[in-house]
Amino acid sequence: MSSVSVTATASANAARRGNVLGRRLLIGAAWLVFILFLLLPLVVVASEALKQGFGAFFTAITEPDAISALKLTLLAVAISVPLNVVFGVAAAWCVSKYDFRGKSILVTLIDLPFSVSPVIAGLIYVLLFGAQGFFGGWLREHDIQIVFALPGIVLATIFVTVPFVARELIPLMQEQGTQEEEAARLLGANGWQMFWHVTLPNIKWGLIYGVVLCTARAMGEFGAVSVVSGHIRGYTNTLPLHVEILYNEYNHVAAFSVASLLLLLALFILLLKQWSESRINRLRHKAEDE
């Protein structure tokens, strides 16, 4: 073997060892970040919640204020998520299937909650629907309560979760194109028939994925809801707000116990997210193979 070949082989082996070392360092750094910033906080929450035993844990999560906060959180999610699904599907349909003036403006407005602070969003609703707000006098005359009540919490939750369903569906529907809808139209299908029998089956897994993300964001929302809720204990406190109150009262075990409810809900949502994401990837690979 010539010296040139030996040198080339040695260089290739050295480069291969360097690549393996770099890959292992990157993997190790990723695991370190995962453990320090994701896994360790979950362990701390669970350990602090059970610090005084299961008795104190169940007492904290079954007290009336905690049950009320859980019910309010689930109710806000149950109202805001379906409304965002309707808006997200309609917006994605318009953006991906039609060309119209102002299309880019609509897409920008959908992304607006990503760039506006949730606290500012809550303050906007207070300025509009509060006692001294723009519509405050009319609402007071008609005995309608929006701010510091369930409607304000739902409006704030809807605002911060608006983009998730739409932003998940828009690229998916743009990638699918309009050929199948046009074929259905030529066969005599009307708009609803096209949607239920052509569009919806094609986007169902993307829609589920968007719903999962929207639900997770709605359950954990703090800033906007904190502004419009009024922090009325047992009435307008969601789970994140209830955790804050307990922690500020130095009732740390109860705070971490209630936070563990959010943790369990988040893990359940994470499993749904992983399941829907795997189905989307499987369908995408199947379409590429065909």
C-alpha cells in the first residue's frame, strides 16, 4: 500500500472518530438540557407535592377552591377550543383554497397573538369591557358581566390560542392542493359535501394535532387570564392562578399539589400530541411512497 493511501485512510479514520465524538457530545448536551430544564422541574414538582405525604396531597387537590379552579379551567378549555377549531378550519380553508385581496393581512392577524404579550391582551379586554371601559356603561345597563367573570376568561383564552389550529392546518392544506375538491365539485358535490367527505378526512390528523396544542396552551394560560379574572378565589381563579395564590401564601405543599394536576393534564396532552404527530408522519411517508 502506498504512502498516499495510508495517509488517506488515516485521515478518513480521524475524521470518522471526530464525527463520532462530535455526535456524542451533541447528544450528551441535548440530554443534559433535557434533564436540567425539563425533567428535573417535573421531579421537583412531584417531590414537593408529596413532601408531607399523600394525605396532604389529596387534601390540597380536593379542597373546594382547588375543585372550583379545576372546573373553571376545564370549562374555559371546553368553550375556547371548539371555537378556535371552527375559526382555525375556516381560516385555513380560505387561505389555502382561495386567492383574495388581503390574504397576507389575514395570515398576519392570525399570528398576532404570538407577538402580543398576553398581559396586554387581557388589558385590552379590561379597557373594552371593564366598568370604566368603552362598552362598560352599556354592559352595566344591561346587567352583563364580562370582565372578572367567565366570559372574560374565555375571551382571553381564545385570544392567546387562536393561531394554533389555523397555523397547523394552513401548510397542510396548501401542500394537499385543491385537486380533490375540484374533482368533487365536477362530480356535483356542494360545499358541505366537499368539506365532510374530502377535506376533513385529509386534515383530520393535523386538526387533532392543532387541537392538542390549543388545549395545552389554554390550560396553562396565566397572563391574560390573570388580568381579566379579578383573582376571586373560588369563582374566577383557574388552576394556574390558584397555584400562584397558594405559593404567595407560603402554602408550598398545596401549591405544588395543585400544580401536579396541571402536570398530569400536560402529560396526558403530551401523549395525545405524540400519538397524533406519529399518525401525521406515517400518512406523510405513505403519501411519499405512493
